[in-house]
Amino acid sequence: MKFKNVLITGGAGYCGSVLTPQLLDMGYHVTVFDIMYYGSDFLPKDNANLKVVEGDIRDVDHLARELDGIDAVLHLACISNDASFVLDENLSTTVNMDAFEPMVVAAKDAGVKRFIYASTSSVYGVSDEPDVTEGHPLVPLTLYNEFKGLCEPLLFKHTDENFVGVAFRPATVCGYGPRQRLDVSVNILTNQAVNKGKSTVFGGSQLRPNLHIQDYVDACKMFLEAPDDKIADDVFNIGFQNMSIMDIAKVVKKVVEEEFPERGELDIVTTPSDDIRSYHINADKVKRVLGFEPQHTIEEAVRDLCNAFRDGKLPDSFDDDRYYNVRTMQAIGAA
């Protein structure tokens, strides 16, 4: 193990809720620093190696205190929904942009050795390129995309041989997590298919890269363990299956029909969309440089969600705000 003490901003979020217990199982000492918009009851708080801190990354003094003794930071926290323009623009600006560089500086000042930044593959916006690699121009369509891209060079501005920084651009994550999101494409379509008997596809031709939540978590582990010289000041796409929204709906239909045969055939309903994001990412670089390859499919993600619905783990899946980032932030008046 290269590092012992790890701090995860957003460690009580969708991806953090899967990552945190797995890092503990591997022997890491983990500090979760999270504003707790979605609670934290699902975290393994009885584990002596877990410290859970309710904090706002915009409060750099508070964060700096928690960074004392930390070896590596995984920065996952953000206002993470492409529809974030429906929220107060100031929220996205202060969390996703303004807080970033002070946090990086605080980590460096605290003696942190590695800073891993979760950017996003949606920085590419719309692209006709058959394969979007890391060198593709960033064409942001929303504040979320724009700020995510702008923060990458802000990290590298402060790195050196004792403070190694790496950014990764994950595809849209899917599958089951203790802090579930049902507002991302695969999960939306699965929830509709299981609980409404039909999936509604907006548009359908848009290409989206997808990533099983376990592969996201495995990528985070890999970036913790990778040699400095393989990752320093670099950016990596992390994605697996590039599929059109319509093809994702067909996978969902197939799996849900297999999992719930008593329900008969499911419908796919098509309706127009103004969400034109479409891009096909290439993740060959991370395989070439670090030997990392995703192992889990969209089909697995859908099956995991079907099991979670069957086991009663996701009650009230359309009406409960906690599964929906923007709805939760609106309900609590996040600012």
C-alpha cells in the first residue's frame, strides 16, 4: 500500500458510498469530508479506521484541519448534474470552481503526496469524432462541464515531485450504490422499466459513454497505487461502453424482461430531447499506460439495480428526492 491515510471529498456521494467501504476493506484509513446533502447512514461508521466529517469544501480552513496527516486526496465532491443550471448558478460556481484551487493549495501545504481529481468526460460536449481522446478540445455545454475542465490545469499549476496530481474523466456512472442516484441515464431507464413497465427515451441517437460504478471505484484505487511517473500531471479518460441512449434502453428492456418475466414485454417510448450532448470517448490511454481496463458492463449495472429493487433497497424510487441530486438540493435550499 503506497499511502495509508486517504481523504475523500464527497465520500458520502454515489461513487463515494461504494469506494469508502472498499478502501477500508483494503486497509486504508479513510476520512470522508462531505456536506452530507444525502445523509451518511449508509457509511460503515463502526469501522475504527473511518472518520466521517460533515464539512463544506468551500470552508478551506475546516478542510485544512482535516488534511493534517493525510497522504492522498480523492476529490470527488461537486455539484454533479448537467442540469445544474436549474440551481443557483452561484452554487455550481463556488463549489465546482472557486473552491478548487484553495483546496489544492491546502492539500499541498498539509504535506499531501497525491491529489486525484475526478473531472468528467462530459467536458467534450458534442463531438463528431469517432474516438474522443484526452487531447480532444474541450467544448463545454454547461457550467458543470466548463468548470470541471478549467480545474484540471489549476491542479497541475501546483504539482511537483512531492505533490503528484492526476485527473481522470469518467464516463456516466451506472449501477447500484448505497447512496443511490436515479438521475443518470442507465439508472433512469432501469427505474422506469422496473417500476413503470416502460422506458422513455429522450431523443435516442445521442452517444454516451458509460461506466459501471465498480469500474469507477477500481479506477480510484488504481490511481492511489500507480507509480508517480506514470500519472504525474496527466489526464485519463475512464469509460467502457459507448452506446446511444436508444441502445441503452434496449439493453435495459432485455435485462428487466429476463429479471421480471412475469411482467411481460416492456415498451420503449421515444420523445424529443433538447439535451444534445453526444460523444464517443476512447479510453485506450489508461490501458496502455497503466494496464487498466473496465470489467463490468451496462447489463451488469441493470441487473444489480433490478436486484436492489427486488430486495426493497430503493423504495419510493420516483417520489423520494434523495435519489435525485438537483431535486434534493432544491428541497434543502442548497446555496
